[in-house]
Amino acid sequence: MNTYIHLLYVPTMACNMACRYCYLEDGTVDQKTEHTPLETLRYAVEKCREEDIIPFNISLHGGEVTCLSTEDFRALASYISGYYGENRGLLSGAGFQAGTPHIKTNLLALDRHMEAIREFGVSVSGSIDLPLSLHREYRVGKDGKDTLDRILENVSLLQRLPNHKKVSATIFREHLQRIDEVIEDIWYLHKNTCLDMLDFNFMIGFENSSGLLHALTEEEQLEFYRKIRDAFMGTELEPGLRGAWFREFGPDYCTNCVNCGEKFYLLERNGDVYSCVRGQNHPEFYYGNIYQDSMSRIMENGASKIREAHGECGFDPECGNCGYLYLCRTGCPFVKRQQKRAKSYTCLLQKELYELWGLSAQNYPRPEALEYVCEMHPERIDDYALAKLPQEIPDLRTIIREDPKLQPVYDPDLFILNIDGRDYPLESQIIKKERPVTYITPESRVVLYSREGVFDYESPYPENNALFIQLLTGDTIVYGDEGRTKQRHIANEMIYKGAAESEPSDRKGYIRTDLTHFLQRYGKYLSRERENNIFFTTAALRDYHYTKQKNNAFYHIQAVDLPFQNLEFYYLMMEGEGNDISDNV
């Protein structure tokens, strides 16, 4: 099964400007690396493809992309264009649009690469300060001089090209203080340039070490938005206001993912992988190196670090009571961690924008909200989800019935356990109506019969699949951060297809596996006073169960205990071990 990711590539950390508030500060120098810009990108993409990981979007960022030589810039544009062309069918079949090469740029050296931009249809997203008077003051070149006039000249070079061209602006308190100028300059760019101001983007800045610009409070963010809204509602730019202008704060943006570490990655030319532009150069958002680590390992690190960031920030009670949690999922984990807060730094603004977009608050948790809480704050499930579930939540049997892939996990005819010649059909402990309990002794003959074809379920490579057997004692222990009291795990046994099928079977249509020695080996760890437990599934079905838990919160909270086919049993001491069998009966 393919996994699709968004890949942001930084082919150079060099920059041709010296913005007075740059968040990268002294980091805008080219990295020394043995790899060319194209070599790293090609290597990363090929490595992804070997692991069935497909970039659905490849964008170029910096530093400043246009600092590249014309040869390197052209090579990257050509490669990305070819990648989209070769994979158009694959991407469209998965619901993604195969686009064109895309760059994020300060626009200052755009003229150097116009030939490649024209040839490969490169779409351009520029960054600019509004009002333009602040751009002149803060966004200066390496020589300390104003860059705006040259940037506008370069924008004019795009006039005759069909390429998509847009800009974005980051807003601080200093911009709010000149809100009238911001409004005037939006109209200026709309009427006097080829920029698509319907696709313009506002971003809300947060504090950095420059001290020049200051973050807006949540109330000031609302003030800024409302003044923009009042100025453009009812005008020809209203579609932009309702659409792209504040889309960064919408539910389809990366900051509102359940776990952005599973989908979004920033790759630097030296092979380092970070979460994104915000997390770049921050060790806590470093996922690994493409030349040293597998891509699957990098993705695992990413998902783990994002979970860690959300977990460290905690779960604000206001979020638990908010009907919009299904849309925002508490916001960007990087900003939350930097600001040491549990909820989005644009919370009030987002709520007002949801109203603009016609997205309503919910009186009960939506699956999207439950999924977030299940993954990031599992210790809060009882507080948040179980107490607030709607009456119409699908029950477990309905969820199983509607998912053919899940049905084998619970199939009561998949396994039979034979103990001393007596068959015990196995059912899932969480859906069985009765709770049969039997007895096993160290001398018992215990044989598992698995239906032929069991290795084919949810396994594209059955030879890599295995029987998965879990043995638990009746004695309990408190596990993990959840503080849940559960049976203590004793041992797992995995028996791969080739080995399992090689044992002769005395029952037609079933694979025979003798578990006598397995139970004898671990018998000394079993409880003598309480019911012990043994579970049966396959590695592939076990993986699908946990995937379903992750993707469906309603399933998660109803299948939080092991759901696999099982049998409970007393393990009886033999004569001479401390008491008589009759004491346990």
C-alpha cells in the first residue's frame, strides 16, 4: 500500500537578502555538501519509492531558491516536471493533482531563472511585506538597500506567462498599526501587477529573537481580520477574503492535521529532514537524514516527535469543551511548544473564520476530534470522549460489518484450540456473549488449528506473515501513562507461514501448530489463582487492527482492549507444587 507525503525541498540555505527580522538569522549560508541539489532530491525520491512512499507534492524552498546557479535551478525544475509527468496517473488515482514545479521565493533574483520558469511552467509563490513601506524598511539586500523596486520589476516579467503567481505576507503588531496602508497596497498589487490577489495569503507571525516585530495578541488578530473583512466584503476581492487569504487557519492546512509528522517533511540538501519551515534547524523537530536512515524510520521519528510535542503541551480543558476541536486539533505543535501553550495561538481568529466559511461547532465529538485525542492524549479519552459520545455512535459490530478488512480480526471460525482432545472454538473477548473458562496443566496437550488461507488476509506478501500468539497472566500490572490496570504480558510467539504450514495436519482445511512446549516453557509465570489469557491472530491482522484504531476513534474506544480470538484458562498446579488440583476447581 502506498503512503503519500508532501515534500518541501531546500536545495540551498543561501539567501541574497538580509531581512532585519529573519527567523533563520545567521543560518542563511549555503551548506557544504558533496551532493548537488539534484542528487539529493533524486536520491530521496528514489529511496521513498523503494519503500512505497510517494511524494504527491514537491516544492522548493530555502534559504532562497533563486540563489542557485541557473544550471542547478533548471535541473531541479526539469526533474520535478518529469516526476509529475511520469506519475500523473498514480497521483490522480490517489486523489492528488499532478502539478508543476513550485518555488517559494523572495522574488529578488527571479529574473536569473525566467527561461527555466517559462520552459517548465514553474509556479511562483513570493513573500512580500505589507504595507510596502514596511517592506522597504525591513526587507533589504545584503548591501542594506531597499529591494522593493527590483522585486516589482521581476514580478512584471511574469506578466506574459501563464504560470500561477501569487504572494503572501506575514502580519505582526506593526502591520496592524498600519492597517489602512495594508488595505491600500492590496488594491495596488491587484490593479497594477499580474499577481493573483484572490490567491493571496496572510500569515500570523509569532515572536522571534529580532525584537523588531511583535506578535499580535489573539484579540489583535481578531481586530486585524475584522478590518480586512470590512474593507473587502462586497468587493471584487471578496472571494479571496472568503477563500485563500486566511486559509492557513483552515481545517485543510498542515497545522490542523492530527499528526503532521506522518505527511509533511522538509528535506535539506545535506539530507537532513525536519518537520517543516517552522521546525527547520530545531533539534526537537529533526527527524533524521536521508543518507543515513530509511524513509520509514524518518517517518516514524516524525510521527513520534509530533505526538511528543502535543503531549508535552497538554490538553487545555477549553479544547475539550470546544465544538471546533474536530477542525483545529489544537493547532501547530511547533508553535505550541515554542509558546508553551496547549492550544492554537490563533484560536479566537480560527473560530471567527470557521463562521465565515460556514463551518459549525458540534455539540458532540466528531470522529476527527476523537482521532486527535486518541492519538495525542490517550490518557484523556475517558474524560473527553466516553462521557460525550452521541447516541448514534456506530457500535462495534456495525463497524466490523461495514469493514471487510476488519472482519477476519474477529472471525470466530478462524482458530480452534484443542486441549487434551477437546475443541474450543475461539472468539474475540470483546464481542463474545459468553465467557468460557477451561483448565490447563503442565501435562496438557495443546494444539492450535488455523484455517487454511489465514496468512492471506490483509497481507500482500503472505510469506512475510506469521501467526501471532500472545500469552498473558491473570496477575495484573499498571501500564504506561494511561495508568490502566491490565493483565501482565508474558510472551509473544510468532510462527511464519513457511514454518506453520510445514507441520503435518490431522484436520482437513486447517494448519496444525503444537503449542504444548510453548505453554510449558512459560507455565511458571502463569497465575495460579486467576484466569490467564491466550490470544491468537496473525501479524497482518494485528497490524490492521491498530491501523483501524488510529484511523477510527469510534473503533478505538470500543476496541481498546485486545480484541483477538482468545481463551481464558486456569493453570493448575500438579501434585507436589504447593497445593492440590482440587484447591483450584
